[in-house]
Amino acid sequence: MQDDLARVVATPAAHALIDRLRAEHGAIMFHQSGGCCDGSSPMCYPAGEFLVGDNDVKLGEIGGAPFFMSASQFDYWKHTQLVIDVVNGQGGMFSLENGSGLRFLTRSRLFTDDEAARLAPVASGG
């Protein structure tokens, strides 16, 4: 799938931090926190440490790491592409980037009508 149709993409800075975290922790995964707006933080966990349930959906992968969010939250975000970036700051208490001086940040953009019509459905996480 092309980046313009991916439901979640990452900036070069996010890819660099993902590579660093994978080198330190092995396989990782993401779950979008409960925030409903730009500026919320996805949480990064060692793969398998966060239990993904039937009420979670997999939006795709960034840097080879699966990216999930709750189905109810996806209902708010389904018309947007999530762009995962990195900024200076404190990561979430249980997120792997905590203590690095950096944190993941979710930005978004609306899909065009043409893009939205071509999006693949999301898969259940559980």
C-alpha cells in the first residue's frame, strides 16, 4: 500500500527512534492512547506486552511495528491518516521512549474523498 493510502505513517525522526527502541528492546508495537486530537501520544511497548483485544483494530505498521487503536476511537479517526512524529519531551510513563528526552506525537491529515474510497478495511486486533 502506498504511503498516501496508509492509515498510519511515520516521519524520518519517528523511524529513527523506532530503530533505536527496537535495537534496545527487540520487537515493539504501538497502541494509540485515548486522545482524540492531534498532539496525543501513541504508546510504544515491547511486542506482546500490551494485550490487544477484540475491540482494538490494527491500522497498519510503522517501521515494521504494528500500530493499534481501540475500535471506538478509530470511529473518530477513520477519515484521517495518522502521522507519527517525534518531538522533545517526556514519553508516556509506560512507553518505551520514556526517559529518552523524546516522545512520539500523533499528527493527522484528512484523507481526500478519492483516497477514502480506496482505503482497505482495518483488521481486528484480537
